[in-house]
Amino acid sequence: MKKFSLLLLLLLFLSVQAKADLYNSPATLESISAQIPKMGSIKCKFRQEKHLQNITKPLISAGNFEFVENKGVYFHTLHPIESTVSYTNKNYRQINDIVNAVSTKKYSKLEKEFDFFFTGDKNSWSLGLQPKINSSAYNYISSITIDGTDYIHKISIQQTNGNNTILWFTK
């Protein structure tokens, strides 16, 4: 049990350190575009954890994810309750715009809203987005971190109120 606790503590430290390194690495669109591959449409599994202030256990959901290039993002949740959500309408456009921009390498919409940070290379990369002061997301999002290779593996959304959401994607 001691070894497991020590390993867990080490992994937590490395995760915090990796995020600190990312947000100390400002990037330009040109450098990001050269490192992140164009991904296009994808269907895969997802797992989501929502960590809310004053709640000790995360809210966990899982199911199927689909991104259709230039159309939208779809989550078909199978656990804990079956539901389907599409992030295609005006209310959820920002989530769709972020996934679409990274997958299709069309960053111009994001450039108006976020400052960019980047570490890695074509094989494994992390993209950090921090809302600009005048952006619509500034008052509720602290940062968005996207990790990937030839597709997006993980998206972490840190909110200004201390809540965070982590999404993992697996083919």
C-alpha cells in the first residue's frame, strides 16, 4: 500500500509539473500548426470526470464520442444514464469550435479568444488555451489543456470557480 501511495503521489507531482511547463511555453499559431496533425472526423469511447467544489467524489460518466468535421461534437453517454448531447447549437458552440479548430487545424476562431501554449512534437503534444481578458470565456474558464498524438486523448477544462472537467478519449 505504501508503494502505491508513493507512486500515486509521484504521478500527481509529475502531472502538476507538466501543466506548469506547458503554461510556461507560449506558442504561435505557426509553431502549433506544424506540430499538431490534421485529424478530421473520429468515433471513439470517452470517459469524463467532473470535479466540483465541496463534493469529494468526482461525477463520472462514459460512452461513445463522435466528432464530425465541420458539423459538430456528439456525446452518447451510456453510464450512469443514457443520453445524447450534441454540441452543435449556439449555446454550446465554443466546445464545438475548440474541437473543430484543433482537429482541422483552423485556429483563427480560437486566436480571438485564447492565448496559446504548447509542448511536445508530432508524436505527443499538449496544447494549452488560456482565455484572453476580453474573451467571452474569461470569467468562467481558467484554462483548457488538450493532449494528443494522432488524435485528441484528453481534454481538461479548469474553471475559475475551482471546478474542473477531464475527458479521456480512446479508440
